[in-house]
Amino acid sequence: MISQTNQSYFLTNPTLSPDGDLIVFVYENDLWKVESSGGTAYRITAMDGAESNPVFSPDGKWIAFSSEQNGNADIYVMPVAGGEIKQLTFHDANDYTDSWSWDSQSINFTSGRYNNFSSYKVKLAGGTPIRLFGDDYFNNAHHVVE
């Protein structure tokens, strides 16, 4: 539990829900959720690996994030209201969440696949990620926001 009387440091990667009511952040390598008006923060992940880069979906229903659960960073999603955490990427390169598509149906992420950072997109339902901006090795756009 994190409160004003129990000062906490090294809170990172804060993200604000679309309606402005919630903040999700990283503390002790897990995701925590707190109302933006203040109060008690609650741990919402307790995975073995370090979580990072949480991002709310535009519809406010999902949180996408990166986790090193299996040794390298992959993309995961979970419902904001709580529930099952689903792994969306399975590559041995590190995948870091950037943003969501406007319709909340896919997640943009930066990956070091093929020894070059570039942007990819994976559907909320899962499946094979798609490299954005063509297959040219020298085209290395990353940190995309739709």
C-alpha cells in the first residue's frame, strides 16, 4: 500500500486514463493503480518479470504494458477492471509498448527485432505483429502514436 504517510520513491511510467479518473504507474517492477484524486494505490500485477510502459486504451477498458516475464520484454494486456492478463507478443527481441490505435483494437510498440529498432502493431485479439512503414531495413521509425 502506498500512501502520503508512507512516502514512496522511484514511481515511474505514469499513465492517465482517458477519463482522467485513474493513474497507473510502475513501482517495484509491478503495475499499480490509484484514483487521480488521490488515495490508496493497489498493485494490479505481481508477475515474475519487471513490468513497464503501461498505456490505457482510448476506450478506457484495457491497459497494455511490457513485461519481462519470460526473460525479455513482451507486450501484454489486461482489463482495467481486473481479470486475466494476456500475452500478445512472443519474440526473443524486446517489445516496448508505445500507444494504442484510435479504435482500441491494436497496440503500437517498438521492437529490436532483426537487430534494428522499428515500429510494429499487434491486434488486441492477438496474432502476428505487423511491421509498420515497410520492410526496408533502414526505415527505423519507432515510438509511434496514432
